[in-house]
Amino acid sequence: MDRATPNLPSRDFDVTSHFFAALGFAETWRDSGWMILRRGDLQLEFFPFADLNPAASSFGSCLRVDDLDGLYAACQSAGVPEKRTGWPRLHPPRVEDWGGRVGALIDPDGTLFRLVQN
């Protein structure tokens, strides 16, 4: 099976791990220079970036899932607010011009995750 895994910044592995654990992700690897989190078939990999400015971050990834509503509900249950500014935050799923349903999650480091219904 071929696959790609996003490599994303984390200002603090403890904060990142805690945030994503509330969304159902578990650590599968961690040392001082790398951390891997999994939720089912989703895998996110993080590298340390202590000086990252979340307001200026251009990091992002698409999470293509079979159950967009379930993942979005997990984000809401974890207390991630729906708002237009700041981080972390959620944007509700909507039908895009190309016909797909897409929501968004912005993590504590300002990384944009497009939540895409398969």
C-alpha cells in the first residue's frame, strides 16, 4: 500500500499530543526530534519548531475521511470552537464548488487541516 504522511510543525510536543489525543489520535512514536500520531488510518508526523508563529504559519494538510461528520463531532466534543479567527478553531463542513464536502480544523500551531469527505 502506498501512502503519504504530512510532516508538520509543533511548538511543543506535549501540547500537540494532548490536543490530538482529545480528537482520538494516539502517539505511536516520540523522541526529542519527531512525533507520530495515529487515528485509524490517519497518521500525522510532527517535528519541533519552537519559534513558529501560528499567525504566520502556512503549513497544512488534507485529512480525507469516510466519516467527516464523525471526525467533526469529535473535534466539537473536544471543545474546539467554531470561530473565524484564532487557533485552535473549526470551520463547519460545507459543499464546495467542485461538489465535495469540506470542513477545516486549525490546530494550536496554526496548521490548517482540511477535513474532506471521501
